[in-house]
Amino acid sequence: MKKHTKQKSKFKYKKLKKDLHWLDAISDTGWVSKADMDDHEPAKAVSSQMWIYKETKKYITLFGTYSYDKKGNIEFGEVITIPKIWM
């Protein structure tokens, strides 16, 4: 019987060296009181334990999980793209 081996693509992504902090937009879709409106502020977000998929002058795209499909192609999960102006 011939053993079936899957060809995995080379993992070329670098892990974040330190946590990434940014202010993130928040929203509220229901009715909100004046007091709640006065308290609305951006969320203080943090990404850690993620890999860099792509980085440009304007944004960074990260992913937190990955797997390989039946053909050995990589797939990504927990993907986030953050504008650098937010960081």
C-alpha cells in the first residue's frame, strides 16, 4: 500500500515580537442614554500571539491561527487588518 503524503507550503510568516496596542472603533445599535453617550470612548485593543501576514505603510494584517487544507494549502483564521493611523 502506497503511503499518501501531503505537501505543506513553507511557513514564511513572522510572529509579532511584542503586543500590538491600538484604539479601536466601537458602536452601539440600540437606544443610548445621554450619560452613555458621554462615556463613549474607543476600545483599548491589544493583539498578541499573532503572525504578520502583510505590512504596508498604511496598515498591518495579522492572523492568530492557521491550518492546512486537504491539498496542503495554508488557510488563515482570526484575521485582522489594522490601519497604522490607529496604532
